Amino acid sequence: MKNTKEVQAILTAICCINQTSEHKDEDIAKILDYAFRRLFGSNTNLLMLCCVGRSKEEMMPEIMQVLEQDTQYKKYLEEYTK
């Protein structure tokens, strides 16, 4: 698998977006928790606490910061979404 070091940042972003009330899906939450436990030996509890009561719009600057630091997502946006 290519660029596996990016997986945690990508799953973190998805987890945070899914945690907002307007996007919450219990099946996605369970799959993400499973992935964090199996792939990283951790769970999503602390991550969920960071998201409580926040909207997607409030979290997006922080999510983008994580993605910019740990992935090539910004480059992807520039190259493939024109």
C-alpha cells in the first residue's frame, strides 16, 4: 500500500467530520473506531471529546491543518480538483 503513513491523519479527519451532529453516522463511527483500534492500537474516545458540540465549519481549519501537516491532501486539491 502506498503512503500508509497518511492513513491516521485521513481517518482522523473523517472521524471528526462524522462526529458533527449534521453528519453523524453510527456505522461510520463504529468502522472508524475499529480501524483506530486495529491499525494504531488506540481508540477514538479522546478524539470524540475534542469534537463535542462543534460544527463542521468550526473544526475544518484544524482538520485542514492536520491534513496539510501529515498528508499531501493540499497538493491533491490543487492538482486533481481543478
